[in-house]
Amino acid sequence: MQIDLSNRKSSLTQFLAGGVLALSLFSTLAFGGMLLQGAERLELDKQDVSNFVENGRGESAELSKIVEKLVGQEGTWPLDEAPEELEEPMDEGEEPSSPLPYPTEFNSLGGEIVRKTYSYTETSTTVTLSGGGMLRNSTNFDTETLLKEASKNVEFSIEIDSDEPQVLIIHTHTTESYEPYARDAYDDSFNSRTTDLDKSVVAVGDAITEALEAAGISTIHDTELYDYPNYTGAYDRSSEAIEAYLERYPSIKIVIDVHRDAIESDGIRYAPICEIDGKTAAQVMIIVGCLNVPNYRYNLRFASALQSKLETDYPGLTRPILFTERNYNQELTHASILIEVGSSANSIEEAVYAGELVGMGLSELLFGYGG
């Protein structure tokens, strides 16, 4: 998964250039009026803008606050640029990938890695959940309606210490990998994919599985390579596997597809991080799809309960739930979610630690659903 943030840099350049021109051609009142009118659209603090206007030309501190909101220096992430996992259709003409070993040596020629904690403020489409954490609605669904659904109880129970599996953890993009350690630059010859599973999202799945099993919650961890040697059609292949598991083990209530992000712009890669108990963890984002998922509301209830649990126990660990018009095989159960753990710029240690936290939070949550 890749997103392009180049528009952000362009928008900032245009803003600064326009601001200088506006200050030179118009009165402070006129410029302040434009800022006030645009404050809500740009998600600026209206008090910052008011201070700028009331102080005449404005103290530099007020203008700095406004600019920081646009640049993101306060740790915010533009909500309209939040990453979305892509579902690649089958490409019959795709050439199979060559072997993907994890490098034994890394250069630092690819560009800078920026490590920061992303935080969010409420908007009309990004709202706080009643139990904690946030939900971002990127669909045409009414946000208030989604909030009401998110506040409802899940409609399944878990058997603790059962011989029958209750949870399935799978990786549609199994070869997604991480940096070997926290670095300031990345290797331009490494595409952040590997079949060495102890360096990929599989290691994160191992951490989640270990926590669940330790709590007496029987879990299957599928480590099959669904995106190798062919990448396209991975969701079709993982869908077939999930359906087979559900047919063989109707006891499975929860399906979690674990991925990692890839956030890059102008040669810079971003690693979302947070500090939990004095140790650095990769930030986590839960994604719920509603495209051809008639019972999406059940997945949303489970995702919201987990989001609130994680954010309550480990403040800063999560980014808002992304509710989106995609599928991700989430029509198959009433508790199917996708979790993005960090990005390609995070270290494997940070990602695995985040997996441990997710596993512990999920275990405690599921204990409450014990039947």
C-alpha cells in the first residue's frame, strides 16, 4: 500500500505564497476574514485565527500556530490523506516475483525516515467513540448513525479454554516487512517485502497469537503466502482460505487480517510511533469496510470495542478506525477487521511490540465476551 503526500507540500507552498501576496495587497482585516471563513474547512483553531485578526497584523506566534496546523508539525495527519489498503484484482499477465530474502546489509541511500506520533482532532467525519478512541468515516454513511451502531454490543460469545479455535489471524499481504531497527534513512534497493516471515507482518501475528493463547483463547495463525509469488489477487486467495477455515471450524468468531502501512512522500518515509510504558511501539489503525458487506455494522461494533479498549489501556497506540467503502473479505463473519500495524519505516521490534499490546488488549476484551 502506498500513498502520495506530494499535494500536501504543494498546498503548503501555495498557502505561503498566497499569504505573502495577500498581506501585501490587502488589509489585515480582509486577510483575517478569509482565514476565519476558511478556518473550519482547513480544520484550524478558530481562536488562533481570531487572535491573529484581533492583533492587527498578528503576532508571529499566532501565524506559526496556523501554519503548523497545515504543515503537521504538531503531530497531526491530514484526515483526507489517511491511508487505505488497496484490493488488487487478479492480473493473469503478472510475472511471478523473484525470491524475496531479507537483506543481510542495508544502505541508507533511499531517503529520510521521519518518526512521529500522529494525533487527531474531531471533525464532522472524525468523531470520538463513547468508550475511547476515534472513528473516521470516509463514506457517504451518516456519521451519527455509525456512532450509534458503534456503541452497540457485539453479538457473539467466546469460549475460553476451548479446544475449538475462536480466532483466525491471517495476512493477505504476507510478505509486508519492516526495517531491521529504528533508522534515520532507508535502503533504496529494498522494497520492504520478504519471504523471511520473522521480519514480516507474520511476526506481528505471532505476537498477537501468543497473547491470545496465553489467555486461553484458542487461535489459528495462518502464515501462508497469499501475495507471493503473485501479488495481485491476494484478497481472492485469502478469501478462499478464510472460507475453508470457517467451514472446517465453525467455532471461529473473529477474523483479523494483519497488515502494515507504507507512508511515503517526496522520497521521505514516515514511521508512526508512540511510547507505551517507556518503550516505542508502532501505531495501529483498524479498518472496517462496507462495500458488499451487508452486516458491516457487526464488524464496526467489534472494531469500536477493540479500538476503545486499546486506546484506554495504551493511550496513543491507535489511529482512528477507518470506515471505508471497501471489502477486505469482511462479509464472511460478524467480527472481521483489518489491522495496519505501523508502516514499512517502522522497525520490526516496534511492530512486534505493538502486536503484543494488541494481543493483550484483545485478550482482555474477549474475556468479557466469554460464554
